Amino acid sequence: MVWQQVYNPMGSMWLSTVLAAIPVAVLLVGLGLLHFKAHIAAAAGLVSALAIAILAFGMPPGMAGRAAVLGGLTGLLPIGWIVLNIIYLHQLTEQNGSFKILQDSIAGITEDRRLQLLLIAFSFGAFFEGAAGFGTPVAVTAAILIGLGFSPLAASGLSLIANTAPVAFGALGTPVITLAKVHGYDLMQVTAMIGRQLPFFSVLVPFWLIWAFAGRKGMQEVWPAILVTGLAFAVPQFLVSNYIGPELVDIIAALCSMAALVLFLRVWRPRSIWRSVSLKGHAQDGGEPPPAAAPARHARAAVVRAWTPWVILTVFVFIWGLPPVKNWLNGLFAPNYVIAGLHNMVEKVAPAVPHPTKEGAVYAFLLLSATGTGILLSALVGGLAMKYTVGQLVSAYGRTLWLVKYSLLTIVLMLALGTLTRYSGLDTTLGLAFANTGVFYPFFGTLMGWLGVALTGSDTASNVLFGGMQKVAADQLGLAPNLMGAANSSGGVMGKMIDAQSIVVASTATRWLHHEGDILRYVFFHSIALACLVGLLVTLQAYVPPFTLMVVR
């Protein structure tokens, strides 16, 4: 029997919204205030979500349980699969000493920690976001930064802040393509609209990143390099999104940004070298390591060998992200498992959607085409290139699996919570609270996208969740649908740094396990502040000339 979602079960929208927010509050309070371990906080959030979905919102218990299981499976593949295999590669490069050579080679470009942060967290991370998304950039950049000697909180938190502006076009444009496909937006028009919002933040975020790390004075000392990095990303981001399409926006912009920064550093250097690896103003961020020694110089052949595993990773991740490759691999092996008792048994209704719409529940076991599989193969190829034996590779994989066991459990529980809120309608109730804000809707509609990513961990999922609602609300208020569809995605990118799965990925990559609450507390202000700035920009584009001229109608 089909169950229709109910968005106001209490007869009071205010009370229903408070109930719908309880699971998120339990999770955030457990992590941020009560200092629960991440898997404990996630389990508490999931239990409260099950209770509210069943007892308050009337979801049949069997459906609620199946929705949680579906989310848990999604947590293992693709998210957990990425985390496990990128940590495996990092372990291999550390154990044979090649990672130390890589550190020295990066320091050879610049010893200044602020500029290393720009190059790795922002530009290099944006490339991995464009090629793969789904946690890959945070896992890679946080692992590299911790290897370079950055403190755990700096490596984790700054990687999360940097992974914002590229997210809307991540994984070869998947969030935008999904938004257009699922909700009937014109792909090029909504892509262009996002490309008229995010470039402002592609310039701002590098400044914000270095300010968060080194303070205002430390940022001002390297402002020319920051400006070059941001503009070299923002300009291609605008041009490609407006005149080519969403697929290669991040990859082209990231390559331009990296090249521009490296070339600029050949002719410019800061007056003083910043060697601190801890966040300015944060005394307890995992500890300030001893001052790093001057980077050793290595033979060119040794540097090439040290970079080889990461070059192999880049090539594999890029290839695995190409649609023809994905389609071919899925043609070889890609079973779909229908979740009986849930598939097409939940129906979304007005005002969330114009017409009643059944929710599918199919778990696609896309093992071959998963980004994590490409990362695993790159790690194996890189391991063989580093002269590991097959036995050593197998043994190292077992040790890595044991290392990340709690992180994988946390990701499973987090995704179970997010998926349950979607099928039970809890997230829609929260979204409707934003939608009832009238003339302030451009601002709060942007925050709806932020909330969607914070809940689901994915800009793609947020676009699926709220993209239709944005369109309906825009039509009712006389706003351009493309403006609010784009706002959902642009606002969503700022929620990426506080979503639970990203925080777990960061803590695992830096081996700062059970400090997820510390990371959340640090990044939360940055997340909400940047999301509000996106909301202000969207409001200006909705009502205030000349910003209104930027709107694609």
C-alpha cells in the first residue's frame, strides 16, 4: 500500500518543523557540544529520526527501516569506498618514504604555508572535485596537508572550507545535470545562472581560506597571490559555464588556477615566509609540531617517483569520471537491487511537488564505475611502481581497513539518517518552513540549498530534494525559476563543509579520529556566514539593479 508523506502532522507548521529538526539537532549537539564520538552521535540521530518518522509523521516502521538500510548501503558505496581507498594510497606512500619527498618538492615551489594551502586545498582540491566529487577532494587534500605538517584541525577544517566554490560543478557537472534532468530546468540556462553566482565566491573563498588560517595580517601579506589564484579560477568558471556547459567547468578552472599560481610564484614572493602549520588564534588544534626543517633537495628521478602515485591517481580519477567510461563499466557489471516494500511505495505530494510523485528505491551496485574503484586501482598500480610486493599490498590494505573501521561505520549511519529524512518527508517539512518566507524567499531559499547539503552530504541530493520546490516557489512569487534553482545549488556548496560525511572524511584523512566535533565547531561559522553571503547575492539578483540584469530567465 502506498504511503503519502505528511508535512504537517501536528496541525501546526511550527510544531511540525521543530519535530522534523530534532534528528539534525541531536546529531549536531552530540558532535559539537556533548563531544560524542561521531558514530555515537550519528546513531543517536538515526534513532531519533526513526522515532519521529514513525510516531509523529506516520511512516510505516518497515518502510522507515528499509529507507535507513538503503542509506547505509549508499554510505558504503560510493562514499566509504572512496575514503577507504584514498587512505590506502596515502598509507602506501608514507610507508615507503615517497610522501616525504613529495612534501619537499611542494616546499620547493614555496615554503610559505599560506601559498601551499592555496595550491593544494583550493586549486588541486578543485580539480579532484571536478573529476570525482563525493568526498574525494577533502580526502586527498587533507591527507597531503597533514603530511606536510599542518596541524590536524588546520588540515581538516581548511580542506573543508576550500571545497566549496567548485562543488556545484563537481563530478563533471553531476549536481547541475541532475537538477535539470529531474526537475525540468533548461541545462544551459541554469548552468549559466550558477556561473553568474559562484565566480564571486571563487574569488572570495581563497581570501577567506587564508584569513581563516593566518588571520587578517597574514592574508594581506599574500593578497597578490590569492587574487591571482581566485581570478584564474573564477574567470574560466564563468566563461565555461556560460558558453560551453557544466561538465568541464571545475577541471578547466582548476588547471588554470594551479598554472597561474605556480607561474606567479616564479616572479613574486612574500616579504616574509609563513612557517606556522596551526590555525592562528587556535591554541588547541591538535598541537603545534616542532618547526619544520628546511626541505631537502632530491634528485629529479626521486621527485618523479614520489609524484608518480598521485599522477596515476589523477589520471585514473579523471578517466573514471568520463561518462563513456562509466557507461562502459556499468555495461559490464551494474546490478540494480529494488528495495521491496519501499520502491514506489512512498509518495511525495503538494506543496512539495505539483503532482503526486512516487519515490523510487533502487540500490545501484555500481562497483566497477565507482570512483573508489578507480582510486583502488590507482593505488595498486602506484604500489607496484613503488616496488611493493603483492603480499605487502594485501597486508597494507588490511591495516587500512582496520584504521578506518569507525569512520566507515559513521558514514553508514550518517547516510542512513539522511536517506530516512528524505523518504519520511522530514527534510521537506524543513524546506517548506524556508519556502514560507515571502519576499525574503531568495535569501531563505538559498539557505534551503545549504540545509539540503548539510543534511544529505551532496549538492546533487540537495538539488533532487529541493530543486522542484524552488521552481514552484519561484513561480508563485514571480521570481525567475532559474535564479532559485541555481541558488539551491550555489547555496548548497557552503553546506558541504558541515555535512557529517565530509567531516568524517576529513578526520579520517588526517587520522584525527574522534575529533569530528572539534572540526564541526570550527567550520560551522564559516559555513553559515558564506551561505548567508550567497543568499544576499541571490536577493540582489532578484530585486536590485544592476544585479537583476545577471538573471537568466
